[in-house]
Amino acid sequence: MLFEPPIDEIAERIGNVYTATIIIGARAKELESKIPTLLNGSSNLAIEYACKEVHSGKVVAEKVK
């Protein structure tokens, strides 16, 4: 399955693939717990929403000191 936007674009925006994957996974989990009716039980849909949010800048990484 291909997601739009591509992970390469998201990783470029975030800085690296590892960080992008962690952020997307965390946001997808959050979406699954907060709005399950929107997702209709599909974890892939949660990942797509999370990818779109990260790519658009709605969800950003915060550096920890």
C-alpha cells in the first residue's frame, strides 16, 4: 500500500526517517484512541491521517533537551 504523501517527503521535512516514523506512529495511536468512529477500525487510515498531518505541518516534532 502506498501512502500519500510519500515517507521520503515527510522524512525530508522532519530531518530523518527514524524520527518521522516515530512521530507518525505516535500520532496514529493517538488518532485511534481519540476518534475511532472516523477511522472505522482501520489502522492504515490512522497512519494516512497522521502522515498528512505531519506533512502539512499540523503535527511537529519538539526537540527534547
